[in-house]
Amino acid sequence: MAKIKMKKKSTSTDMTAMCDVAFLLLTFFILTATAKVPEALPVDTPASTVQTKLPDTDLAIITVGKGKVFFDIKGREIRKRTLEGIGAKYGIEFSEDDKTKFALMDDFGVPVTGLKQIIDMKAADRTKANQPGIPLDSLDNQLKEWLLISRRATIDLDDKELQIAIKGDAKEEYPQIKKIMDILQDQKINSFNLVTGTRGKDF
């Protein structure tokens, strides 16, 4: 008996719906992505298997590398209030425009006397500027003042303690890191984060 041959059907698939989804996802990622701003003091942090997510606000990051110390505060209103306090401490008057620009900045590493010049720069120029670092010697410990005033600002605005993170270069000499830890301990700060890559280890 002769075999009945089945007609072969087309195996083509309509990909219209899948293309629509792919383009929607692509559009979403493009619109929500943010460009990474170059750091003023790039450091090669040591690796770690422990992961701790750092908060987006109420956080101060002390970056140490190449013998320099840079400072950053997360939270625009805290940055403004801190700048006001630093101005009062050192007798420097910052305008509302200065405060607004400072609130949008990232890390910086200059003595207070050179802060206005850094604030007036464009972001691209700021990262290329030769910032000498924040003084932290016994005669002029400006890092101590930045920490103290930013902590007060956080308590005044958000009624909570400012969290601290140290971001050190893997090749940085230990005495420099020890100076930072001594400043923290002088202010009774015994809990802070050590940033390792994109992760932190809680102490």
C-alpha cells in the first residue's frame, strides 16, 4: 500500500512581537542608564569576597591614594549645610550659587582656601585639575573639620549619624590609612566601611 505523503508546513515564526519587546527593553536601559563620572582621584582598591552595599545618602567617603586624601559626601542638602559650616569655621563666605554647585560635585581634594576655584570649574576640568589633597597634619587638620561638620549637618537634617567609608588604594602605605583611622577614633567613630572594589567590608 502506498504511503501518504504529508505536506510540509512552513516553519517560519512571526518575530514582530519579540522585536517590539527587545526595542522596548533597549529604550528603557538607554533612558535609565547614567554615565559614570570620572573620579578626581582614581584608586585601585583591593579585592574582597565580602560584599556590603553602601548607602546613596548620609555617607562620607574618604579616598586615599598617591599620598593624597579626597573627601566626598552623599546627599545634596548635607553637602550644602556642610559647606556653610566650613565657611563659618574658616571665615570664607560661599554664595548660594557656590552651594548649589558644590551640592552637585563629587569628591574633591583641596585645602579650604582653594575650594572656590574647584567649585567654579566644570566637572571635566575638575577631574583633570592637580588637586593636592585635603590637609590632615597636626597643625592644619582640615579633614577632621570636614568630618565633624558633615556629621553635625547629617544629624541636623536627617536626625541620624553620618556613615563613613574609607576607599584606599591597594598600594597605599599603611601609615596614611592609620592617620585616617586615628582621626575617626578621635571623634569616637569606631564603625566604618573599608571599600574593596565596588564592595565594602564592615568593621
